[in-house]
Amino acid sequence: MAKGGKRPGAGRPAGTLGKVTIDVREAMADFARRHVDQVSGWLMEVEDPGKRLDLYLRALEYHVPKLGRTEHTGHGGGPIVVNIGREDGRIL
């Protein structure tokens, strides 16, 4: 083993959650389960409809996570070229 380096294969596999992350997520899920009936009431106490919607959407992210943005590119990072043809082989 190189000085100051890690053994190959040491530690947890990439993408595996740590104990603290797992514990925090379980605590948040438990809190949400215990207060699910009250959340609607709490939201209705917010007078500004825009703020109410913002809070609702932010809370919803914990149940339905946001999807990452994906950029699609063609060959070499250029534009995607789509040719739509007809059965007789002519390009439209």
C-alpha cells in the first residue's frame, strides 16, 4: 500500500449512504409520518397563496425528488440532427 493511500476496495462502495445520512432520513420520515395530518392545517395558516404553494412544493421534494437536468447533444457535442423521411426514402 502506498504511503498515505487507501487500500483498493477499502470503505463502502460508491453511492452507498453513510450512517448519519440514513439516520437523518429516517428521522425526517418519522417526523413526516407523525405530522402528516397537521401539515395541511399548517399550510392553510399561511396567508400568502404564493408562499403557501412554495412551501408545499418544497415539502413535496422530500417525497418526490427533483430530477436532474440532462442536456442531449449530437456527435462531438454538436446539435442533434433528426431526419424524418417517408417510406419512399425521400427526406421531408
